[in-house]
Amino acid sequence: MKTARQKSFSGSVTSRELAGVRVLLAGAEETLRAIRAGEVDAVMGVGKKGPQVFTLSGAEQTYRMLIESMNEGALTLTADKTILYANHCFARMVKCPLEQVIGGSFRRFLSAEDRATLKALLKQAHKSGSKLQVLLNANDGSQVPVQMSIRPLAKDAFNCATVGVVVTDITEARRTEGLLRDLTHRVVQVQEAERERVALELHDDITQLLCAVLVRCQTLADRLPARDGASKGEAIKLREMLGQAAEAVERISRNLRPSVLDELGLVAVLRDTGSEFAERTGLSVKLAGVQLTERLPADTELALYRIFQEALYNVEKHARAHQVTVCLGRQGNFVRLTINDDGVGFNPDHRPARGKSKGALGLLSMRERANHVGGAFKVTSVRHAGTEIEVRIPLPPGVMAANLTKS
């Protein structure tokens, strides 16, 4: 049994211990307050090599206030992706208290795939910097699409290499891109409906009217007496011009909406269009096609046909080529269309002057057509060495299961 003196001594020791704990807690709270306020110039972290001190030299209060006022996340990372500094905006992005972000690993906010990509980019960032789009894993389980801009920072007094990262939330940008894609889809649908209407009117009205006038002109030429040679010659010339006009209108109608595309499919319309182009321009068109046991979706066939059509137009107007080679085939789970010409080539990155951008608009139209059906569009061109246009569009499950054989 304890005596009264022993109880008093035990109570006095406990009071001293509690007072010490209070002092430690006050110091810890002051440290956390200083970190939140950006008043700390160094952080001690424990890593594989034991305790390490990381300084934040140069991060004066004025610059910290500027970074805190940004609408973008800002980070300072070590080579092993320890977060030395983060602003409140980044903490809000990942829905995590700032004191739990600083000093932790940035990897916990990334998927395994993004971690590997970031590791490679961090090595490059020490030379020139780089950008990366990833999905951040927030604390509540949601994912936030962001773009990270990575730049090397100067080494501190302890010779510790760090990188600065600016994190931009692109959720709204992604939503806007989706709306633009939907708008493009709708515009394409309206364009095709209008093309079909105009093609039908040209075929049913204008072509028939021209043919009727052509017949009457031929009748007039036949009835004119041989002695009236000048009038008869004019009638014959008029008949020939009307015939050419009827052929031109029929060709325009066919290009607006070729019936063979709906009836016989993509390969047939590519061959038909290529043959007509070669006959009209005198250029050699070589088409290596495939036979599909199942038809492609209508919008995919239409997109590939329109891209082919626009590519031939560009060859005719700009390339000064002698030969065009077209390949259509399957590559894995994709259908791949390539169009090569041996023309003068161009610089795909060059922005044409205002009023001379029709070719650039054609490339934009082809790219939008490919994007519209979930595909990818690529242009490779070298001055005086020709141009290659490549389109890759994913195949739907039904077509992927079908066999494709070389024709």
C-alpha cells in the first residue's frame, strides 16, 4: 500500500509529464500552422537513407502567397516523389487535408500505369521539362483528370534535386471537348443529309432536264438541211456541250452521295472513285483492297470514303503528283486506310496565309471525320518526297470476329 508521501510524489511526476506533453503539442500545432501558412523553409523527412532535411530556399512569403492564390495546383517533389510543398488548390483537387499531403508520396495519387510514365518523365524533366495528362485518385475515391507541367528546380543547399509541378484541372476542358465532338457529329449528320437531298434533286431533276434538252438538240441537228452547214455545226456543238454538262452534273451527284456505297460497300466505291479520278485527271491510281465478310458500320464506311475523296481532291489541286497508291486493310482490331502520292509534299505544321488555307481546312475536315468515328488521323509529308495520309478506325466486335482476306 502506498503512503501519502508516495502518492504526492507520483502525482507531481504526472503533472510534470502532462506539462511536457502540452509543450510538445503546442510546438507541433505551431509547426503545422507554419506549414499551412508557408512560413517553413525546411522539412525533415524519413526515407530509405534515414532522416533527411529538405530546404525550401527561395520560397519567400511573397511567392508563396502568389502560388496560394493560383487556380492551379503547385507541387515541389523530390526524385523519389516525396511532396516537399503543395498549395491549397492541389489539396482541394485530391480532397485531402494539406497537412496530410505535404511530406507524403505523390505516387499514392496515381495509378500504376501513370506512376511508370511519371518516373520516365521525371528523368527527362531534369533536362528540359515535360507535360503529362493523368487521372488523380482523390481521397474520396473519385478521379480528377489533370495536366501536369513538370520543370526542374535549382538544387538546394543540401544538393537535393527537386522538380516543380503545376497541376491543372482539365475536367471542364474534357467536358467542352465532349460537347464539341457532339456538335461535330451533329454537323456531319446535317451535312450528309443535305448532300443526299441535293444529290437526289440533281439526279432526278437537273440531269433529266439536261438529257431532254440534249435529245431535242440532237433532233434539231438532224432536221437541219445539209446546205445549212453552219447552223448544223452549231447544233452539234451545242449537243456535245449539253452532253458534257449532263456528265458533270451526274458526277457531282454521284460524289455527293454515291449509291454504290450503300449498295455494294466501301471497297467498291473506292475502286469506282479511283477509276473515275484516274480517267479524268490522267494520274495513275493503284488500289489494294480487301474483301470483308461483313460490312463496316455505315458511318465508318462514309468517313473513310469522305477522307479518300478529300485526299484525291488535294492531290489533284496541290500535289503535282504522277501516281497515287491506296491501301485498305485490317491491322489488329483496326481498319487502316493509307493514301500515298509522289507529289511535291508540304510542311504539315506550316500555317498557311489567310485566304490560302483551303488545303489546311481539307486536312482538318479529314481529321474531324476520323475523330467522329473514334479513329486516328495522321499526315506525313516531306518537301519533294510526297505525302502519306493514314487513318486507323477501331472495328466493332462483329467485324473483328469476321475474316478478312486479301482480294
